Amino acid sequence: MTADENARIQVVFGNITALAVEAIVNAANERMLGGGGVDGAIHRAAGLELLDACRAVPEVRPGVRCPTGESRITPGFRLAARHVIHTVGPVWAGGGYGESDVLASCYRRSLQVADTLGARSVAFPAIATGVYGFPPDQAARIAVDTIRSTPTAVEQVRLVAFDQATRDLLAAALDV
């Protein structure tokens, strides 16, 4: 079954670190050692144990624990969520370098990781729309389309907006 048939996709406004879901997705960097935006917020809320868990993820090449477009899992520690699925979005370079495909891979791979955990509820931030510069309107459509088309056992997907503009874009993409 596809996520659209088997999952309720919901747009919510708020703080992803406070959501009581089985897994939250972190818009991480390849090093997985924290950063700004949602990544920094998740690391602060989860506590230093998250940093230690991220450091324990094996590097696939020097300095890279999670390649762009891929996902990795750690416990949630002090978060309401039991798990954190770390994914690395693409840096926007104008759209001609496969950025849309890589962003779709982030959502698809995160759902696949959630399935390996048996997670029934997952919350996603607006991946790559902050400092990575992905156009938020395009990112919202890619998020919704990919979640709808990815086979998964996840029953509830929350798309979490940190501001009203993002919430409106995600809601518009969901209504299409």
C-alpha cells in the first residue's frame, strides 16, 4: 500500500521536538554532529546522548556518517519521540543538479527506515528549506508527493511547519 492509502498525512504548526510520535526526522548534515535550525533544536532537546549516538554511527567516508539523500537512525533520548531519523537534504544549486530527486530520496529513505523500526507515526520538518536554500513551495510539493507515493506501513505522517508560511505551503501541497 502507498502512504496515501495507508497513512494519514497531517500538517501541523509547532515544535517538532515536542511531538509524541514514534520517530521524528532530523534535517541533519552529513557529519550528524548537530548544526543550526531544526538540527540544532533536536540536538539541544535530546541532550548530549544524541551527539554521542551520532558519533557512534560509522563513517561511510571521512567526515560523512549520512550521505546526502540517505537516512540513519538513533534513539530519541530526552525527546518525546522514541527515535530520530537523520536525513541530509540537498543544497539548492538552481535545480539543475538533481536536487529534487535527492530531496525525494530523503523522504522515501526516512519512511523506509521508519518501517525497519516498525514505527507507526513519523514527523517530518521541511527538509532543506532553511540554510540549504531549497525553494519552500517546491519542497512542500516534493514532500507530499513522495510520502503519498512511497509504500510504507507508517500510519500517521505529520508535516511540521515552524512558521505560518511553511504551514500554508504544506497545506496547499496536501490539498492538491
